[in-house]
Amino acid sequence: VLLSEEELVDLLRKEAEEDEEAEGELEEEEVEADKGKVESSEAEEITEDPCDNFRCKRGKTCKLDADSKPGCVCQEPSQCPPSMNEFDHVCGTDNKTYDTSCELFATKCNLEGTKRGHRLHLDYTGACKLIPACVDTELIQFPLRMRDWLKNVLLQLYEHDSISHGFLTPKQRFRVKKIFESERRLHAGDHSVELLAQDFEKNYNMYIYPVHWQFAQLDQHPSDRFLSHSELAPLRVPLVPMEHCTSRFFQECDADKDKQVSFKEWTSCFGIKNEDMDVNLLF
């Protein structure tokens, strides 16, 4: 069972607020200077810690060098705050359960330059468990549910945006409005695979934009029309424990096996025709 539309709306909100919260593998260090001035009613000089204004990628922490200049170094896994409950646990691609995502990323950082470190990623949320193999018949059904799910998520965002603006841009709202107002659309529900397949054939045009929209939501770091392992993580990580075909689906989407999913590969995976690929729908 996929996440509910309500749960994904919350997930996408967190995505917008947190910079690659699920995977956080940035290609280079990001340093943000906080330009806020410290005001004091007393006429005394306040010395700030330079590390307060430094931001390191996940798995690293700020440390001052011999010249008291801040820099990013690998964090020790033992220095990570302990988990508050079982929901903080995560499973790595090494099939090992880590107490927190902090521990996983710190471990990966300390393995930098090694094969194990290169292969270690956040696989899914929660403790590691047996994920059943995805057979071919199940793999065929996955995009049917996924397309319907994406369409319903967009429609729910549209309804939220009608009450409180900020969920969709004006351009996105205009495009979703056409789907929302259509009398032909299949409303959210626990539909059979057969019905989903029929609806995709009957109302194909309603699924084009949701597929484009989700690609654009993920293609952020950088926005280059290719989805890296890190960029796919916000969508893939929470789905794996509930949808055992998730990992295989995205692996199969990478048709040329270059370890990233191109815009063309993404649309093709969801059954969108080449002539309906439109980069203008990504903005």
C-alpha cells in the first residue's frame, strides 16, 4: 500500500523545508553566512562562534582549524544524539539498522574513499527487515498505482491551496485545475489494477502533468533533468517498507544503467509517450 495522499502532502512540505532531509548527499560543501547582527543593550563585545554560521552536509560537523577558521570534518557516529524512539531507526543499503540517520551519514563520511562508503546510502526508514522480491507481474502494476497516487496528491494539494495559498504556484494551480474540474476523472479510492489501467487509457491526458510535476519536485540538486540516487531518496526512502517493488522500479527506470534517471527515462517508466514529454511542464 502506498502512502496516503495526506502523508505525501506532509512529506512534500518537509521536502521544501529541509534540504535533502532523506539522503543529504550534496556534491560539495554548502556554507551559508548568517548576516544577522547581534545586538546587545550592554556596551560589551560579544564573540560569536564561527561555526554557528557554518553549514556542513549531513555526516559532517564544523570544526575550527589552527587559524580559527571554520571547516567541515566527518562527525563521529558515537557523537550523534541517540534515537528517541524506533521511528528514528533507518536501514542502510548494507542491510544494517542504524540508530539514527545521523549515525548512518557519519559512518558513510568516515568511510569516504572506500568501496563500502561509496555504496552506503540510506535505503529506507525504519529498522531493516525482509523486503520480498518484486516479481515481474507486480512490477507492471506498480506504475499504475503510482500514477494514480501522484494525480491524487496533486489534487489534494490543489484543495489545500484553495484554503491556504503556498502549496502550489499559480502556474501549477492552473494546470491542476483542469484535472480537478473534469467530470471524467477517477476519484481517489482503493481501485483494482484493471480499473486503473482502463482509466489511464481513457483519461491519459490527466496523468501527463502529475508525472512531470513529481520529476520537477525531485530534480533540485542540481536541476539538470537527471535524478541522482540522492534526489530520488525523498520519494523512494519512505515507500520501500510499504511498496516492495519501489527499488526495482527505479532501477529498471535507469535503462542505460548510468546510476541516474533521466527525464526521458522517468516519463517512459510511467507510460508517457515521447511526443508528450514537455520540459515546459517542469516549471
